[in-house]
Amino acid sequence: MHQVIILQLLILLMVANGTPLIAKKLFDRRCSYPLDGNVTFADGRPVFGYSKTVRGIVLAVLATTAAASLIGLRWNIGLLIGVFAMVRDLFSSFCKRRLGLPTSSRASSFGQLPEALLPLLACRDLLALTATDIVVCVVIFVGEVVLSRLLYAFRLRDRPY
């Protein structure tokens, strides 16, 4: 098992998922353009919803790419983690809109498991991750519920999940 790499990956997953939240608190509505341009899908609902912004996606990918270099990984690992974390996030939002769930609502089936799994699978070969590495990282990340509650306590999240 690669304990150091698992720790590095967990840090990158937190950066990818936390950056849009921090940007929202720092910038409020400035430069907050909805990624879907407020376009609706064939069902008449928003494609992603107003909370998925160009600012959040771009900053998440840039911050994760930069963070990788700062913690001893190649920048392209950070880029992969950032991009695939955001792809998963957008897919989740798309599905929640189709189900008629409000923006920022919780949908457990679209939650933490794929949030960690997709980015890890994307960089599996580059980091020679084993199945055990991926399982351990996902299990730890699913414990993100605790971190989410901390972010809520520090007013970086609007909800404790």
C-alpha cells in the first residue's frame, strides 16, 4: 500500500472539492457565471443549476493542478484529479436536476463514492495504484462527511453535507 500517495491523493480530492466552496465565500457572486449559461435541458429543468459556475470549475482544476506540485506529485496528476472530480460533480448535478432535486441537495447515490473513485481511476496507471490503494482512499474520503460538517461549522459550506 502506498500510504504517502494515498495521503497526497486525499489532499488533492479535498482541494478539488473545496476550492469552489472557498471561492464562493471569497468572491460571493463576482465572476460567478453559471456553467450551463442558464440553459434548460429537454425536460425544462436547468442542465446543472446555478451553483455550478465557470469560476468554480476553473479554479478547482487550477488549484488542484498547483497543489499537486506543492505536495510532491506531477502537475498532470493534479490536473487529472481536478478535471475528473469536476466531471463527477457535474454529472451528479445533472442527475439531481433530472430527478427534480434542488441545487446543493444531497443525493447519496451520487455522493462520496464516485466523487473519489472517478478521479482515482483516472490516475491509477500513472501512480501504479493498486486496488487496495483505491479502496483505502475511497473509504477515507467517504469519511468526508465529518470534514463537510467542519466546513459547515466554519461557514465555508451552506449545509452540513
